[in-house]
Amino acid sequence: FFWMVPAVALAQIAESINADEKKYLMDLAEDTYRYLDFTRDPETGLPLDNNRHTQQSYTSVTNIGLYLADLVGAVELGFEPRASALEKARGILKNMQTARSWNGLPYNWLYTDPAKKHKDPFVSSVDLGNYYAGIVVARQYFPELKPECDQILASANWSKLYNAEKKLLYGGIDADKNKYTEWLYVSLGSEARLASVLSIAVGGLPLESWTALDRTLEKRYGIEYLKPGWQGGGLFLAYLPGIFMDERGTVCGISAGNFARAQMLHKESLRYPVWGWSASDSPQDGYLGFNALRDHVITPHASCLAVSHFPREVVQNLRKLEELGLRPVHVVDGKKYKFGFRDAYDLKTKRITPVYLMLDQSMIFLSLANFFKDGVIHRIFESYDPVRVAMKKIPDFAGRITAEAVGFPINLAKITGTKVMAMDLERPVYNIHFSSGFPQLNPKEWERAEVIPFSNELIENGRIADQRDFYATVSVLWDQDSLYIQAIVKDQSIQVKYKDADIYKSDLVEFYVNPDGQGLLWGNTKDFQIGITPPGADGFFHSYAWFQKRKPSDSEIKVASVRTEDGYRINAAIAWKFLRMRAPTRGQTLGLSVGMNDLDDDSIENTKLNWFIRNEEGKFTLGKMIFQ
């Protein structure tokens, strides 16, 4: 795959920045480790998942694996004496030897109190990759811990998570129900590649479990990088395996560098002051993971991951984030602590999340440890004989080019000969979950659905003076018969005075549907613009399908439209037959947007919100719905 050229030493890259920039990054490493050490459970030593849910005291095997590596990095950087790091690692291993497991594989989520049983029964393939990578690093760095580490590594039955027919790892398994996920880890550009290497090294899986990984490239701003890219979790997926494996000069390492460069260009395109898109917490919408990244939410760990490729750009970006207030002094019980960066910043609301995530803080810290200590985590991980042997077998690691000497971006398509697909960053993605019970009659079914908030950032025309007057949320579900859409609208003044084709002059909810997902053609009868009003003064709602020039029948769209205390709620069951579609299959996509129309007086001047609809020379791109 590549010709053999030795990679540039990270020590040389570290020398490319000045003393002030080095001090800035070293101070950040020390502050970040201060948080990592502070967040340990005082009884068991297990790392807490975050600082928000300290009373629940839970963690994950990913957190544990990364924290074991954190201890090594802290010793190397002089933040922790070796003796105390050894004792902390020993305590963690002691607890993990008795942790609940399935075929020797620990459950993904656990409480830091071993006596408590976590209710989540999931065993996660990629999280196990992060966990066992940390076990390997601890084993190699602390010879005193080899017996415990060897016992944990030997007990893991990786074959139980392998689909031999597809030659890929399952996403995981509900161990209580013995039910595997329907999806597999298919992308080389995801964090699954670390689990793949370990399952080959210590689990005895065949080499084809690596070569079967998909190498499709996305392209943005003329730069190619591996899927799943932006919406797949951002730079987190691109760089996390490279914390343990030296991926510089491989297709994965080049892809990560290209991806970071594309993010810098995206920042310029948006005219934002900072860059850094990756799965993270958010100031108001919780965790933004797969298919959930938002342009206006920036996370510091994303840029830190790229420090080995772009040290100067990373320092500049971090300093701007600090100017935005993202590195405040943290106060616990009246005492002040320097914990480094909070997890995320919302450029639109200018809000900062109060959260620190163990995973994200570890990615910052370990990236800096590798940067300052010439790839110390790489070297320790790859010194483990089974890993070394496995990586020698994998063509991508057998020979590497000196990407850092060439500069980014690099033409990945030319190097790999793989296909490239265009990437539309601005198009939002929504996962439509399957409903096993008719949601029109079972309101609790809506708890399965993701929620789209409609606020002033989605304005198509007009303005919202006060969100207490107009605000909405939308959720979508599906089954074999229908597409279900629920809109809950807060509106203090409801105007419904028109019917049939003129209902656009009323308060209403509109559904734009493009069944083939290739773009809506305005007025095309194969596409749909459907409007449904709340009940008017007479107690009746109205609906209309403009492209079909008629009101849908009750068998085509079943509607429940009711007034609420502060607005109205519309539930619509749109039959697949009306959309001229067969019942979808999981993984299939649909183009859809939802619009909200608000009138507060008798004029036709309105405020309209739209989730996503963009005119491209007569063809309208809608939001991307993926059936789950």
C-alpha cells in the first residue's frame, strides 16, 4: 500500500514551535491531568465518566483503558511519581478482575462501586478496543502488573463479537438478551480499527477482519478523508486509535491530518473564529455523537488531537477558545481548580458547557503526552509482542510515507485508489427509530425518537421576538405502514382562518418529503409539500398537499391536531402508500424537512422556521433521514 519511508520523529515536530507555545501546551497537559486525577472514585480509584453525574458514580471501559494510559503519560511528563501511578493502576486492575463480564469481555458501563450492578447490559466492541489498549500499555510500562494484565487479556473471547460471514466485528451485544446489534463496524476511518488490531493480536481473529474494513473516502473543500468523517463523530474517530498506534504515514494517519485541515477550511468558510468538530457534550442539547455534530458547537479536544500534525495551528486555536472563556477556573465546594478546557462552546448562544468528560480530557492529555515524549504511548503499546506481530501483518502498517514532511492535504484517492463521495456538511442528519407500537395511540413510543428543537437559528423568514411566544420540537418515527411525525408547538396566538390551498396564510406545520432522497423538485407530484393546521376557532384543522393539489384522505394521512395549554400539537401518520413508497428497510434514507408557520395577527406577514431546505438551481436538498 505504501513505500517504506521512516516517519518524522514527534520530537522533531515538537521542536517546530517556540518556547512560549511549548509552555502553553505543557501547562494545559498539567491542568488536564489535574482533572483526570481529581475525578477518580476515592474508594475504588476508577475514573468517573464526567463531573455532572458524580452522585451516580458510573464509568465505562473506555474511560478505564484511557485512564490507565493517562497514568503512564503522567509519570513520563513528571506529574505523578511512578510508585503512586503503579498503585493506582493496581487498584483499577483489581476491580476489573471481578467486574461483570460476558465471555470474559466486561460490560461497557459499570458503577465505580463494584457492589452495584449497572442496568445497561451492553458489551461494546470499540470500547473494548480502548480498554484492552490501556491494559496493554499498563502491562508494558509496569512489569509488576503483568500477571493481572495477562489474566485480563487472556480471558477475552473476541471471537464472540465477530461475524465470520461478513468478516467484521458486531457493534456489540445486549449480553442479558444475547442479542447482537444489527449493525457492524464497517469503516476503516472509525475507532473500530483499534479493536480490529487487538482482536487480531490477542483474540486470534483473521487478518481479513482488518482488510474487510471499508476504505471509502469523503471529500470536502477538495480534501479527501476516510468515512464516516464529519457526521460519524468528527476528529474523535479519526484520531483516537492513533493515540495508541503510530498511524503517521498510513492511510489512517494521512486521513486524520487531511480531515483536520478540512476543518480549518470549514472554519474559514463559516467565518468562525475557531475550529474543532468532534463528538462532545454541548451547552444545551446533551451529548452530540454519531450523526449529531453541529457547526456551531466547537470542542477543544478536537484540535488537541491534531497537535502532532499542526502544533502551531492548535496552539492558536486553543488560545482563541480560551479567550472565549472555555478554560475557566473550576470551583468545587468553594475551592478553585485549574482543570483545563471545558468540553464544548456554542458559538451561536455563546454558552459554555459546565461539563468535563473523562474521555475527551484523556484524548487531550494523551495527545500532548505523545507530542512531548516522542510518541511514548505508541512505543509502549507497540512493544507488546502480540501487537507488534499483528501490525507487521497488516499492510497499512508495513510501510509508511513521511506525511509530515510533505504537508497536508495529501491526495488520498491517488494513493489508495479508492472511491470518493462528496460530503455536504451543512445537511443535517436524523436517525428515524422504528416504532414497535402505534405511536398515535401509545404516547410513550415517542420516547424512542430523537428530538429536533426549532428555535430562531432555523428562521427561513420573519423573526422571533420572544421564544416564549413561538417555539417547537419535532420527532419522527416509522413502522411498516407509516411515517409518524409529531410537532409540539408553543404559540400564544393561533391564527387559522383559511382552508385548502390557502392554509399557508395560517399557523401550520409543513412536511416536505422527497422519497428518493435525490432532491425535491418544486411542484413534482413524486415529491410532497404537506400542510396541517392546528384547530381553528371552530375546532377543526385543515390539511393540504400542494404538489398533488388536493386534501389528503384520512387513509393517506391520519391526523391528530389538538390545542394545548400553550400552543398546539400535531401528530401525523403518513402512509407509505400515499408517498408511493414501499416500507423502508434499515439504513435506507429519505429526504425530509419540517417547516413551522406563525402568524400573530390578520396579516400574511409571517415567521417561518424550516429544519433544512436549500434551493440548488431548482432542486431542493432536504434534511437526511436514516431509518434505524
